[in-house]
Amino acid sequence: NFNAQAKLYPQKDWLGFSRKFVAGLGLEPVMATTQIEPGDRLAFCLDLVRGLNNVWLNLARDCWLYIALDYFKQKVVAKEVGSSTMPHKVNPIDFENSEGNLELANSLLTMMSNKLTISRLQRDLSDSTVKRNLGVGMGQTVLAIKSLVKGLDKIEPNIEFLKQEIKNHPEMMAEARQLKMKLAGDEKAYEKIKALTRGKGGIRPPRGANAPLKSVKGSDVSRAFALEEYIGLAEKITDQAIRGLR
């Protein structure tokens, strides 16, 4: 409030002087404060990091599951020990380390974000000891990302297994089949395909479902569907997303 300054030197522009002094140090002046710099902007930064960490956490967990499902194969590193009792085992340890460090980082970042925006009657300085752990939260984040990148470098898709997985689930075609039947004029197409496929893990199209159809608005809907080609625009969308990020 500049109580003493304003009392002793009332003609001085104390607000202007303070702004100029702080800006001269390369800092941005904040004129309305408590005893300390408000924690809002720091909390906003911590929340951004926590949000990014959730992206990496989701990736680490999914990779672990894909390895468990045999969708991904792990490259064998001769010097690594996968298990103390099972010599054959290759553990997804990098993804596990990443997951654990991200969970620890986010617990700290969340706690600090909540803590630094609250002060009892604007007089509470308990945040000072909490701020000493900023480096811990950020450090755990860095360790986690390094582990995640290391893990990603050691996996590759199990292509043949994935192809077989697709062949094992022809029920994926239920959507296309019932739409094809609707285009042919069958108003009960959805109900028919539902009765044949729901909870049965397969698809046996009723009579007429595979009948050749003429083009509809220039689209050839009579060509036989191939499961391995039933990916829509996934590849194109992925390429666009990667280009946009780069």
C-alpha cells in the first residue's frame, strides 16, 4: 500500500516508480498483490504441465496393455534381466517407470496448484515450503518422459498377430452391412444385423445382404468388403494430425 512512502513523500509517484524499477529488472510488475506474488499464474503453468502429463500417462498405460495383448513386441536387450525367476520374460519396465513417475509428478503438481492459489486472509506464507518441491514435480515429469521415449524405442507392432485379430472379428462389418442393406431398401436392416451379431462375435448376413447394388450417388457399394481394408480414413487423419503437430 506504500503507507510509509506516501506519508513521508506524498508528491512522489510511487506506483510509477515501482513499475519502472521492477520492469528494469526484466520482470512484469503486478501492482495489486498480497505479501507475495499471487500464485495464479504459477498454478496455471502447473495445470498445463499436469494436462500434458496425462497425455503421456495415457500413452504409457496403453502401450503396457498393447504389450500384454501381444499387439506390440518388445525388442530383446541382451543385458536386461526381465524377471528374477523367469529368464524368458521381457518386462515393459520403461512404461511402468514412466507411469509411476507421472502419477507422482501429477500428485505434486495438483497439490501445489491448489495450495498456491489459497492464502488465509492473504497473510498465509505456508506456500514457501511447498514451492521448494516445484523442482521435484518437474523432475519426475522429465524422468517419466525419458522412460517413455526409451520404451517406445524398444517396441514394434506385431503385424501378423494384428492381422489375425482383425480376421477373428468379422462383426466389425456389422455397421457397413446394415447400411448396405438400408441402401438396398431394407428398413429393418439394423434390427436384422443386431439379431445376428450382438453378443455373438460374428456376422452371417441374411439373404440379400450381399446382393450386388448399383452405384449410389457415384459410390460403388457393390464391391466386397475386406476386413483388413476396413479402416476408413484413419491413415489420412493420422497423417494430417502429425503434419499439423510438426
